[in-house]
Amino acid sequence: MSAAPPNPQGSQPSRRIFVKGAGGALLAGAALPALTACGGGSGKTSGGKTTITFASAKFFAKKSMKQIVDAYNASQSKVHVNYRELPTPSQSTEVHQQLVQSLSRRDASLDVFTQDIVWISEFAGAGWAAPMDGYVDSAERAKYFPGAIDACTYDDKLVALPWYLDSGMLYYRKDLLDDAGIDVPTTWDELRTAAKKLMDGNKVASGFNWQAKQAEVLVCDLVEFVGSNGGSILGPDGKKVTIADPKTVEAVQFMADTFGRYHITPKDVLSWDEEPSRMPFTGGQAAFLRNWSYVWGIAQDKSTSKVAGKVGTAKLPAFPGGRSTACLGGYQFGLNAASKNKSAAMDFLTWMSSPKTQLEFATGLGLAPSRPAVFDDPKLAKANPFMVTLKDIFTGGTPRPKTPKYPKVSLALQTTVSAALTSGDVAKNLSSAKSQIEQILGS
């Protein structure tokens, strides 16, 4: 599932940072071909190299994924990678179904793959993704954002290798805040006060835009509000359901209060996903916006934005005693448990996730690194100054609930949280959410 239009909320990016992919739709029930190796299967080539197959969603900008794979093949003499191109992340349903068909058949011709961050627990829980603990030690894991490692961990095992990230962030009208002498808010109460002041001064029609449509994006926003109050949806074990705990109820009540009590958000928020919430902001009608990194490019484009040059970004606010929380998205690397060439596959993945290659992805494909150190490279600052600012935001990156049954849990959350926001009866609906999710998890 994406985190930026046209399928923004599900898998977090695409169109990620500044990459635009082809759109598309999948007919319900349509049969999809299983993945097949491109240019041969796995094994030994006549030249003595170990051949592996890499299946990836399609990314392109200044460079293509194939060009980067070709660079790996040319960099060493032991492994040759056959590249299998999947649809773009905006067609995440197709990508997911093709991977499931191959992984569930224990298809050993597929060695490594890219996966949406919300599929990691599903694939690991089914036994389709191989643990990487023996290949990636604790010192190496410490070189990634903690949230990325957390998202790539299931049942205390590293079952994916971080690749690139996206996350929710706060956009704000820098010019309006400066003119009014308002600091960038770091708490939700400060945001509420600032939004109300700008609305009362007729500077904007809307104080704070976010997304409450009954869709995956609502779960993303929920993670951020709840996490910033020290609450959670599931416990650390992925089994205890904490959605009805007091801190979570308090956070969801604030979500409802933005339009029901404080009137800093239009009630239309109940039907908004990313784009309907974004357009009033770039149209100059809103003071604050919660959205993904793709908005930056649109906001700075004078042909699409009335606020070009007037926008700033920051970490999302937090409640007193809490910390800024940014729901993580992005694609990560997986290792097929059925692969017969795991060492060769991990050599390739280690190269793909290395600082040098992450810098190539950042400057050539616009994909934000999962290693903090890469953000400090002067080459990135020169090629993409905005991306450098994401380092501080990613530090608070938090995955969505980690469970092999995430799709069902997500649907339960969408239904019950939407009902909570619509009716205003937060405690009752979150109690219902707890019961439904406990039934899904069998707890």
C-alpha cells in the first residue's frame, strides 16, 4: 500500500519524493501471472557467476532500477543479477499479488524482491521471507533509522533490509507564521492556537488539513496522533490490543475535536485522502497540512501552487510528554526463504542498501535514504536540498501495527475510527475496535 497519490495511503510512496510512476487499476478477481525470471533462472552461469533473480516494483527518474542493477553486475565478478520488473508502487495491489503468487509457491527462481513496508510482517509470518540476522549484525543495524529497523523486524528477527523511506510531516505557511510572530508549533495545542489565530484574522479559511477518509491513510494519521501521545494500537508483541487505552482515546478525541470542537479543520476532512487535503493548502487556503513528502515539489511549483516559496516543513507536533511520530512508508528489500542462493542474494542486497548506493537512489531516483549518514553527504544537499531536511523527520519514524494479519486489522481500524470521528463517541468505537482486532488476532 502506498503513501502518496495516486495510491498514497497504502504503501508510502509513489510518486514518492519526486518520482512519478504510471498509474493503473486492477480488476477485482483478475488473474495475475506469477513472477518468472528474466533472462534465466537462479544458479551458476557459464562464466562461473552465481545467478540470482531480483523482482522490484518499477521506479524511474534520472536513472532506472535496471541501470543500478547493471552497475552492481559490473562491480564484481561473483554474482550476476537478473532483473524482473514489476508494476509501479502506485499499482501496489498488482505488485503484492504477483509476489504472493511466487512466494507462496516456494518459487526458488525468485531470490530477492522489493516490498511495501506494510507487507513485511505478512510475508515473514507466512514463512516466505528469510531472516537476515546472520548476515546483518547489530553494529550494521545501528546505522539505519531505528524506525526502519523496527519496521523490518518481525518476531524479534530481521526479516527485511531497509531501503528507502517516506513519512508523514507538517507543512506550514511560513509567510503567515512570520507575519503573525508565531513559532512553528511543536505541540498539538500550539498548532490549534496558531491555526485559530490565523483563521480569526481571515488569513486562511482552514487552519489544519489532514486525512480522515475511511481508507488506509486514516490508519497512517491514526498512528501519528496516537504515537505522539505515547499510545499505541498494538503492544510490542503484536498481540495485545491497546487501541482502547486512555492515551489512544485522548489522541483520537483530539482528531475529532479538530473539526467538532475547535473548528480548525473542515468537516470535509471525513472524506479527504491526500489530494483533497493538499489542494486547499497549495491553493493558499490553509495554514497547516499533514501530508507526505510528495507535496513539497507541488508546493514549490508556481504552475500548480499559489504558495510557492512560502511553505516550510517540520516534524509533526506531539502531546505533552509525548514525541513527534511520523508514520513510515516506503519499500524495503526481502530475501525469499526458498532461495537456494542466499549468500549471493545478501551480497547483492547489502550493496543495494549500502551508503553509496542509497545516495545513488536518492540523487538518481528521488528515493529518501534509510541511513541517517547519507543525509549528511554534500552530494545529496546539492542534488536535493529538500530531502536533506527529512532526516530530522525520519528520526521519529514509526511503522504501522506489525502483524501478519495487518490487512484485516487495517480494515477494522478504518471502519471503527471513522465511526468514532463521525459520531463523536470515541471511547465506544475504540472499544469496538479492540474487540474486532482481538477476534482477528485470536487473542
